[in-house]
Amino acid sequence: MNYSYLIANKNNIFEKSRALTTLFVQTVQTVQTVQTVQTVQTDYEGIPMKILALAASSSSTSINKQLATYAAGLVIGAEVEVLDINDYEMPIFSEDKEKELGQPEQAKAFFQKISEADAVVISYAEHNGSYAAAFKNVFDWTSRIDMKVYQGKPVVMLATSPGPGGAATVLAAATGSAPYFAAELKGSLSVPSFYDNFDMERGELRNEALNAELKTIMSAL
């Protein structure tokens, strides 16, 4: 071994050795960071999407509840909660009632349900060209807590009726006002002649064109 060379170049050799050590440590840290990021992403992807599905109707046999439930179920792996607005029944909204009652617990609970969801699927019944009174009342009370009722959540808006109109008038009103209530509207669909286009026994749309359109909309969530 040439000891004189080592002694003469010891500083240079030391610097190179230190540089290699630093590079090795940095490489290990980078690998660990990448592994950590990958683990976080995997954990996040493993959490199921929470979808809140509801019908803007108080009917116990609501066809809109059936449509909303089916639509939400199209999102693979999602955790779906089907809401019944009858659980949020309150006195008819008025300024006088608001002064008397303040913010009812039912309105707070409804607002909280939306807050806890990752996305909302709502299907509207149409009564005389407008919202069903029961839903409108829940919505009116909730909007007094915060006008941003939908809280920036992704929302799919649907509507159906037994007749050929498919509740399209109320759906147009809902989609048109969605931005004012902080809904991130992902899509909308009117389903006409519900009993002709929906298989009640299987609980799914039998109209292939409508079903394909609905699947496309739901894939946006």
C-alpha cells in the first residue's frame, strides 16, 4: 500500500468519503419519504367515500328515494346513507317562528349530515311545478343556519315522476340555484315515466340510455 500517497491526500480522501456518506444518507431519506407518501396515499384511498342520498319528498313510497338510492349505489365501494326528510320535520318556516324557536335542532342535524358527507345525491319530487313542501321547509330552515347549505360538496341532482315530464321543471330550478347554496354540481338527470324506465323488482333503471347517462354522471364523484 502506498502510505505516502494516503498521507499526502488524506484531506481529499476524507472529503470524498464524507460526500459519499452524505449522499447515501440523503438517498435513504428520500426513499423513506417516498415510502411514507405512498403509505399515506394508500391509507387515503382505502377510506370509502361517504355519500348522502335523499329524496326531496316526504312520501313513504317515494320513487325519488328509489332513484337516489340506486344512483348512489353505482359508486363502487362507497358508504351510502339514505336520509329520510321526515326525520327533520319542523313547523312551517316564517320570521315569527324563527324568532320564537331560533334554529331548530332538526335543521342543525340536517346541516350536519351534509357536513359529514363527501358527496350528496338528491332526487326531487315535483309538486305543481315546484319543490315538495316538506323538503322546501327543511331547506328554508337549514339555509338560515348557513346559506351555503351544500357546503361545497360534490352534488348530483336527479328528478323523476310517473309522467313524461320527469319533474324537469323543479330540477331546472334546483340546478339553476345550486351555486348560490354552495353545491359543486357534478351532473343532473331527469327520468321521465318512472314506472316504465325503472325496474321496481331489481331496483335499477331498465332504460339503457338513461342508465348509461346516470353512470357517466355518477363517475364524476
